[in-house]
Amino acid sequence: MPLKIAVLLSGGVDSSVSLRLLKEQGYDVTAFYLKIWLEDELSFLGTCPWEEDLSYARAVCEQTHVPLEVISFQKEYFDSIVDYTLHEVRLGRTPNPDILCNNRVKFGLFLERIGHDFEKIASGHYARIFEEKGLFLLLASPDPVKDQTYFLSQLDQNQLSHILFPIGHLTKQEVREKARDFDLPNKDRKDSQGICFLGKLKFKEFLRYHLGEREGDIIEFESDKKVGNHRGYWFYTPGQRKDIGLSRGPWYVVSKDPASNRIFVSRNYHSTEKKRNDFLVSSLHWISRIPEKTELSVKLRHGPKKYNAHIKWLPDGMAKIVIDGNDQGIASGQFAVFYDGEICLGSGIIE
């Protein structure tokens, strides 16, 4: 009997090529579209992408002769991810809901829902899984730009044991070529951008809907003088340059004070006086084991950029991280993701 695999199909090229590869390899494949979009309640803010996504997913499944099921996780997603996001933003922090989406929903709730009926769950993520001495390791994609281990860094051993990444060994260009070879209906469709639950909605509009606006002062960091007004500290994050609304720039957000609803800005954000090369990390999660090394590399956001990092373990379960460069976008609430070569070791939350 062929292995039964549940494929998470988004309507995009990556998951569609994953589906087709598994079908070609003779697996018993069923596709699942997870409906977590929030446009049903926020449709007045922009267009609804989920209907378009689902139409592409259906077209791919019809071409490939694979059954497709739609599962709604809207309520569960709101309770576990959206509430978390809003709570963090109110505290003046910069959350990353996409990381928790993978951990709690795609490979959490979904695995619990269908785990008894399928041996594996497959998705179109750019990452690899390797089993070594009974442990499952998460390895980076050979495409450093598309590598998605940053977003998968909260997965655990049980989850990894149930997951397949059929395109994890490929580059984006190779995936596009396969999509055209398969003549997939979405072979030329552009990659999706933005936070998973928002689709085409802008995050700023999402925050305005839920948190509203509240006028506050913009303060120059060096002089402590007021230089303008803003409509709510939750619209800003450290390192931000765009949409500050001040002349004689460029201006950068240095920090913000939720209690007083003030944001602090500077035109000399990258000066040597504003050195940003160390931070604390809490809620550390290790995918296989706590690393013995104290010299690792770290990503502070999705993308190819890594820093060499020294880790100092602290007695309260936290760690102090010192990187070999200055990163002007370090913000509390973000995830720091640790690597040993191509192995993604896990992550923690920046404090």
C-alpha cells in the first residue's frame, strides 16, 4: 500500500509542485486547503485573496486527479494567533505570527485533526528534514533567499517526524521550471507576500481596525524635543524608515514608549553611538537538543542574512546574544533563530 500523505495546498506554485512531485512518486495523496483568512470580517479593507487561492488549488487538483478538502480554522486561528499578535503589539513588541502559524496551526491543529488517517503531512516549504540517530534535524534549503527554516524554528520532534518537504532540496528557479514542465494552472502566479492570516490586507490596516488610532508625540532621540505627531505607537517598529511623516529626513524609529504613546526617532540612526549588537532571548526552544556550542549563527528575520553569534547562558533560562555586527532592526517580540552550519537548532524571543 502506498504511503498516505496529506498535502497542505495553498494555491501557490510551491505547494502545487510539492503535490505533483508526490503524485508522480506514486503516493496516495489528498490535498487540504486551510481557510484561515480574516477577510470575511475585514473585507471592506481590501480584496479577498482566499477565493482566488482556492480556485487555483481546485484547478491543480483537477488537473492532477487528487481529491481536495477545505478545512476552516478561522476561529482557532484567531484565538491562538491573532489574539497573540494583538497582545504583543499592545505591549509595544514586534510579533511574528507566521512562526506560530506553522507550529500551532499547519503542523499543530491540522496534524491533530488528520493525524490518524495519514502517515505524513507535506507542504511547499523551502527546508529539509534529516533523521540522524533517532533525532529529526531541520536543515536549511539550498536556496538561501527562499529558505524558510526561520518560520519553522518552533517545530518539535513529533511534528518533524510527520512532515515532508518535497521541494526542500530545490531552488525557487528549479521549482518554477518544474511548474512549467507540469504545465500547472498557476505556473506563472506570483509568490504571496505578507503575514499569513492577512492575505492582501496591509498589516497597518489590520491594526487600525482592531486597535484604532490615538494621537501621540514623535520625539527626537538625541534632543528629546517633539518633532511631530503620530496616530498610535502600534504602527511603528524599531528600524522603520518609511511612513513616519516627517520632513528633513530620512528619519528612523529608534524606540517607542507604549505607556506614554511616544515614539523616538533619529536622523543618525546608524551612528556608532547607537551600537546594536547584543540582546536577551527568552522562551528558548530547541528542536532536538540544547546545543553544546556557544559560537553559533543567528537570523533575526527571514532572509539570507546571518550573524555569527556568541551565546552566554543565564541562570533564569534566558541567554545573552552578542552578534558580530550591528543590526538596527532588533526589536522585542521578534524571534532569533539559531543555526549550526545548515542545521536550524531552534529559536527564542528577543526581550
